[in-house]
Amino acid sequence: MNTATQLLRTLRRTTPRLARTLNTRSGPSAPSMLIRQPWKTRTAALLTAGGSATILRAAWAPTSKRAMCASAAASSVSDSIAVSAKPAAHISDIDILLYQYKICPFCNKIKAFLDFYGLKYRTVEVNPLSKDEIKNQLDTTYRKVPICVINGETVCDSSVILQTLQDLLHDRGVLLPSHHTTPRLLAKEQEEQEETSSSTSSVERVWTEWVDKDLAVLLFPNITRNFPESWQAFAYINDVDTFSTTQKMLNRVLGPVAMWAAQGKIKKKYNIEDERAAMFKAVYKWADAVEASGDKFQGGRLPSLADVCVFGCLRSISGLDTHTEVVNDPRVKEWYNAMAIVVGPTTEE
Ligand SMILES: N[C@@H](CCC(=O)N[C@@H](CS)C(=O)NCC(=O)O)C(=O)O
């Protein structure tokens, strides 16, 4: 049974109202026509329709949202309509709470994955100075973010969180096959790897590791090159409703100072001389990989897991000057904008 059939069955079982709507819809209206296709094909077909696409989250969105999206699409002057199906948007039995720093690349990698699949989640903004939220609310000695509480289980480290989420989505039949890089498959892959030197998923794994080890670590020194930049990077603190005025004031002042002071140490640790040159070298390495695919994404017509991770990593510094510079680079812009469409805005609640 293919993924689309499985999904449709699950959907019919779990959301009878939507099932009735789908079953009784007469004629080949766009959503009903699309929902019968594998979401993979559907998204790809629409993504490659070209032009400035409008996202119509019709297939998996609740009725009111569907109506809203449909009218937005209808009033759009764009030359094509892309339906970005969110294959996991109907899954409500996975409870996800993400402990994060808003500008943490590892946290944003997870958020991009959740947004791509349409999984709903809540976030807890961690006070970077005290880390009280982790200390008071979680039973762990781990003191970094992201930490994710998934169905009551505390999972630390972005790569472990990602694997846990992949497993959960795989079990529900909604994970893109190319996004399945869990250890369960790794053993098999390793066998295959002995036969073929570059399987798709081993390439995927190399890139996802590259995001953590190369790209993510380059962002920090690039957003803290001087005090004004560090100040800008900590501006988000003002918008954290859960922080008291004192917490905001302390973080607003001490945060940028600490970040600026740490910049040199980080550069030394990772052997970075010219952070701007190093970041663009990394970003262009990625642009080369996208170009080599001959399509919109590194994964081809559909984003690979690496596409999602790189995008999340870069989105972490949204609103900062470095972000503007990177995403407006002619070698990055088209890919980034296409990713922004497929990942969509955050489904954070
Ligand atoms: N390997 C970890 C790295 C996480 C990490 O380094 N997070 C940083 C924030 S971007 C952190 O929490 N650093 C400790 C601190 O702020 O004290 C992962 O992938 O989750």
C-alpha cells in the first residue's frame, strides 16, 4: 500500500467529516483531485508549476482554513497555485514541546522539519542566562537547547530529536522515504553502502551532519562580529512574553556583551579566520549541491532532509543583517524562497 493510500485511510478513520467531504465531492475540484495522489507527486507537480506560487494548504487543513486559503489563492495574481500538502497536519496524537532559543540554529532545524510536515508544537523560550526553564521544568542535567518533550519523553540534542520525529512519522506512514535516516535503516544502508559507494540516504546523512558541524557553527561568529550586531541578535529577548521585565533587561544587556566576548573563543575553537568568507564558502558549497541536482532543491523536485535542515539553520537568524545578506545572495535566493514556500510559516502554537 502506498503512502497516499495509507494516509487517506488514516484520514478517513480519524476525521470522518473531512472524509465525507472528500468522498462526496463531485467533479475534479483541486483539493479532492490532489488528495488522491501521493503528496510527494502532488507537491512536486505544483512546485514545478513555476512562477510565484501561492501556498494553498487545502488538502490537510481544517475546513475553515481551507476556505481561507482557497480564497487567498483565488485572489492572488500569481501565475500558478501550489498546494503544499502538510502530510502530518492531521496527526494530533503526537504532543511536542520544544525548549529553544529563538535564534538557535539547531532548534530552528527541528522547527523547519515540524513545519514542513505540518506537525503542531509548542515552544518554551529558555532564558539563556539562567536556563531556569530547563532546570525547573525538566528532569535532565543536559543544559543545551534544543530539548524536546515528545509525548512526555524528554529528548536532548537536535539529531536525536530529529530521529525520534522521523521514527514517529515513519510509523504513521507520512515520512518521505528519502527522509528516513534512522538507525533502524542505517544498518541496512551500511550493507548497501558496501555495494554502492553513494546511496541517497548516505549522501543525505553527510549533509545533515554538515549542517550541524559546519554551517550552524559558522552563524554565531557571523552575527556577533561587533557589538551592534550582537545587540541586534539579542533583540528577540524583548518579545519573549514569558520573561519578566528584569529578566529581559538583564538578558538584553548581558546577552550581547557575552555573545560578543565569546565570538573570539568560538572562532578559535573552530579554527575560523575570516568568518564571513568561511560562511559564504559553506553557503556556496550548499548552492553547488543544489545546482548539481539540476532541480529546485538539493533533493531534486522535493526537498531532501538536508534541504529542510539547511533552511531551518539559516532561518534561525531571520531579521538579522547576516540573514538578509545570505538569503539575497543570487546563488541562494531562489532556493531559499522555494524552501520558504514548502516549509511555510511556523505551525508553533
Ligand atoms: N549538538 C547539539 C548542539 C546544541 C547547542 O550547541 N545548542 C546551543 C545553542 S545554539 C546551546 O544550548 N549552548 C549552550 C548554552 O547556551 O549555554 C544539538 O545538535 O542539539
